[in-house]
Amino acid sequence: MSPALPDGDDAPDDGALPASVVAGADERAFGVYLHVPFCTVRCGYCDFNTYTATELGGGASQASYADTALQEVTLAQRVLAESGLPRREVSTVFVGGGTPTVLAADDLVRMLGGIRDAWGLADDAEVTTEANPDSVTPQSLAALAAGGFTRVSFGMQSAVPHVLATLERTHDPRRIPDVVRWARDAGLDVSVDLIYGTPGESLDDWRASLESALATGVDHVSAYALVVEQGTKMAVQVRRGELTLPDGDDQAAKYELADELLTAAGLHWYEVSNWSRTPQTVCRHNLAYWRGDDWWGIGPGAHSHVGGVRWWNVKHPRAYASRLEAGLSPAAGREVVDAEAATLERLMLHVRLSGGMPVDEVPAENRTALAGLVADGLVDGRALLVDRRVLLTLRGRLLADLVVRTLAGFGD
């Protein structure tokens, strides 16, 4: 069960944006997120807006999805042009899901072509697709690279069979070195995603997963703590006592081990959950989210943000397709972010980056809390005093949410 859409105002049927989005547009990059809501199997921990063929039934065909998504690209091109925004080339494209690579590579390339035709791609555009290790071949990866993709992010999650079984992941972990090699042979940059804190995962299991990922020589690793969301199969298993979640100390030990091994291998953290070998191999699309740039989200349940206006599409693929076929925007609701909310969001996102954030971005009335955060070893004292930046220590990264609550004035 994917999460409910947020509350918000009604979105106009024609998708029109207010005149306010034009302000400062020249200073913001423009990216596109493309959601592919299909998976072959739903994993027990997943609460993303994804569907298997059995769940979808008729009326929402994978075979016709590229044509449907391209209808929204056409709508987006019109809305942005009519809003008075300057034409901006797309700097990043991220195709997520679901499992985008359950679609034919030709469909993914065709959707990218529609984005290119609508706005153009910057010469150095980063174009990423997510993929499961069992959903690609050397031929499909070569086709993606030839069609303009520059990067692939594999959902590795773990190298340990019993951990993958608990997560209900279907791929063979022995396939990981092969798919990384195929992607690199095709000329693609490669990232792998890992999850730590799965019920039954030991510290040695987690070490094995990290070492296996590093052995492939990838230049980017994302490592996320497992969060069991309400409504998922795993949440039911935990509630029934069939699975036992690890405690906070276990999660902290695994994060520290990840940072130790990844750093020793030449990868450096640039966001709390992300490590990259060089500045050139960071995920620029995610950085655009964290920095508050503009992006249009294509697909059912996709979220967009342009000039302080945020909106989200209807969730179900059938409802999404029906609205587009009727000539309507698929947006289900939207909100205009006010100055107070924008300040809080900048704080929440910027503090998680390795460059930290200027002290001036902390609300003035809460800056007295910084001394306590330094004393508690959560914020780097030298960076604060010399560079006037709020920079998390390793301990601060473990407790980033606490730092944000403190600086936002929410207390414990």
C-alpha cells in the first residue's frame, strides 16, 4: 500500500502555474523526474507508488505507458511556456519507480527523446535510470547508453541471500558484478543502492554487502536505513512478531561501518546517505532536490516543484491515463510554499549536505542552540566559528533529524 497523497489545494485542470514562479527562475536549474510505476514483484518493505500486473488489472498497460507519459511531457511543455518562464534546457533526468527497466529500453529512450524534444538537454546533462539487477542485459544497457542515458543506479540492497529473502528481493546477488561490468562497458556511470537494518541482518552481513559493492569498483553508493512504513507487508510481519527490527544502536553501528569502509575505499560522503568518489560522480539530480531547484515530475503519483509551487499527480495509473486522455492535467493537488515553510525546508535539506549550510539560514531566534549542538559533538565547532557554516560531524549525521528539530525550534 503506497502512502496517501498529501493534503493541499485543488490543482487547476489545465495545470496553469501562478505568475510567481517566474521570479528567480534564471538562478534555478530545471530537471525532470519520470516515474515508471511497474514492478514484477512487490517487495514486503516497499510503500512506493508501484504496481504489479496482478494489482493493476486491465486498463493500465505497460505497453502503452510511454505514450501516456509523453502526453504529460507535452502538457508540461505548454504549461511552462504559458507561465512566462524562460526556456531552460534540462540539466538532469531521473527515471525511477518501480522498476523502470521492466519497460523495453526502446520505450525509455523514446520517453527521453520526448523530453529532449520539449526542452532540449544540456550538453552535460545527467540522465539516470534505476534498475534491478535482474531486469537488464548487456544489450538493454547498451541501448540505453546509445539513446542518451549516462547513468544507472542498481537496487543491490544486500549481498547476503537471507537478507534479500527477508526484503523479498528476487535477484541473485552473484549477478551484481556482472551488471556493473555490463553498464560500464556500455559507457554508463554506475551507482548501487544498499539498505541496512533489515531484520536478521548482522553486522558481518552488512560488512559483506559493503565489501561486495566496493569490489565492483562503483563510484557512487547510497546506503539507507530500513524504514518500515505502515501499510506494508513487513509492517504486518513486525506487528505479529514474525520479524524483529534492530535497535538504534545497531543502525548507528552499521552507518559508522559504512562510512568507515566507503571512506577508506576513496568514496566521500556528500549527503548523509550518499557517498561519491569524485564531485563529478555525485547524483546531480538529487542535489537539485536538496538545493530547491525546479523539476517536473512525470507519471502517476509523481511530485513536481517549480518556483515555490509544489504539486502531485493522481496515484493510480488508470486515473492518470484517463485524465491525460481527456486533455486534463493529472495533478491531484498543489500548494504554494510560503516563506516560513521554505526556510524550514532549506534547513532540513541543506544541513544534510557535506558542505553544510550558512549560519544565516538558521532562524535568528534559534541560533543560540548551536553552542549546545557543538558541545554535544553534533556540529563541527571549527566550521561554525571560522567558516560560519553549520556542518554535521559523524555523530551529527547519525542524529541529523535531532539537529534539524533543534535548529528549527521544535525541541526534542
